[in-house]
Amino acid sequence: MIERHQDYLLSIPTLPVGGLIQVPLNLDTDAPFALRLVKSRNIGLNGWNFTDPRRAYQSNALRTDWITPVNPGQNSYPSRGAVIYEEMVYPPGGVITVDIGNTTGQPISNASMLFRGSKLFKDGTLWNPTYPERMAVLPAVYQVIVPKVPVVGSLRDNQLTILNDADFIYRWGVCDAFTVGVVGGSVPTAAQFKFQNVTVQLRDEARKPYSNVPINANDLFGQGLPTPEGAGTDDDQVLFTPGLMTPEIYLPRRHSMYFDVYRNDVSLAGAVPVDLYFRFGGMKVFQR
């Protein structure tokens, strides 16, 4: 069996007061999907529930992936998601039905549910490079800079190219607007580090995507330079940890992975084009 990383995102542009029930998320028909993690965005403690492969609800009530502190007076804060164990394997073309609550008394904009796991392909049906029989490994990071991402727009087919010296295992990623000052050079302004609504879609060398739609950059990667922070939002603290790829993605030397970057920060005060720094971390694999 071949496992291939897969994200499915269910987006709700406007979540009405009281929430929604039985919202369908249609899965692809090319392979079964093994669900291992669920993460919400812009839902907070309002709660969610979803159906398993037998169309039964996974929980007897709405639940949350946010963390409630033990000490009184502290705010709840987001996590990297709720782990689903044991995994749930949905058939090709299956449907995940989702309920989402809203007790805020007003509509919620841009609510979403991320379902993360693997597509499961039969052996021989998919190109699947993997470790050589004899090898040595070394921690490594590849950086790809995507310059001047517009306030509203997209930059597609950005390329991560693996060098000739070794294969590479992609295990974690970070995306932010961090940069290093140069002596005698200009000092970047605060606006050059600010972005909020950036989404990314990873694709393999054949341009086959690893998700049904672009995923929020902070959910897919995380940041090394968090912004904003301390506001009790989906982007607090969780950004200090990188986005993990489970399962990892094996990239042979001289091969590539592609990614599309989308931004819509029209409502962000003082927004300007930003340089986004993508770091792909993992291990180099040297054949022996």
C-alpha cells in the first residue's frame, strides 16, 4: 500500500447564528482516505462534529480542538488540531458530513474545517520513490523565497528543486516574512512583515495536488516569526511550531515539488506586497 499526504478543507464563507448541520465534504474518487487529524479555523469554542465512514457521528456532542487552560482567568488557545485515533478510513468518493456550532450571537466569517491524513493507493498504481536499501541521512532545510506576493492575487508554480547530491525527505515546513538586515542596506518597515490571509496548495512533480483546495499557510506550515500574537485567535502560539507532514514526502534528487501561493489581504490596514520565505525541513538521504 502507498500512503500519500492529503488535506481536505471544508470552507463556510458565512456561518449563521446557531450554526449549520449536515454540511457535506465530498472526497476524491481516486483512493480511500485515512483521516488522522481535524483542525478548525474561526470556530473557536463553538464546536464541531462529523460523521465516520459508517455515517455515524464521531462524537455525541459538539467538540473543539481548542485547549482550555486549567488555571482560571487564562484564555483558551488553539492547537495544531484534534488527533483522530484510531484512524478513520473513508471509501473513494465518500462523504464527511459536518455540524458546526455558533453561539456568538452573530454570523462568523470564513469558518473552515481541515481534515488531514493520507490517501491509500494500491502498490504499483502510483509513482512512489522511497529510501534506498543502504543509506546515510543528514538534517537539512531547503528555502524557497516567493518575492512580492501581492496584497490580492496569486503566484503559482513556485518550485522546490532537490539538489543533485542527495534525496530529500520533506517532514516539516515554515512560512513567514522573516528577513535578515544587511549592513548599510534599507531597514524593512513593519508593513513588509504583515500578512493574514495567505493560502498555499502543494503539488507533486506531475502537478497533482496534496489537497482539495489551497490551505491556510499557518495551518500548512506555521511561522518562525508569529504575527499577530497574544490576541486569542487561531494564529496564537500555535505558530511557534512548524507544520508537520504526516506521512513525510520523499523527493528524489534532481526532482521537484511545486506550490501555489494565494493572498487576499484587501482588509488588512497598510498591507503591501510581502516576500514570503518558505523553509522545507527534513533529511537528506545519501545512497551508500
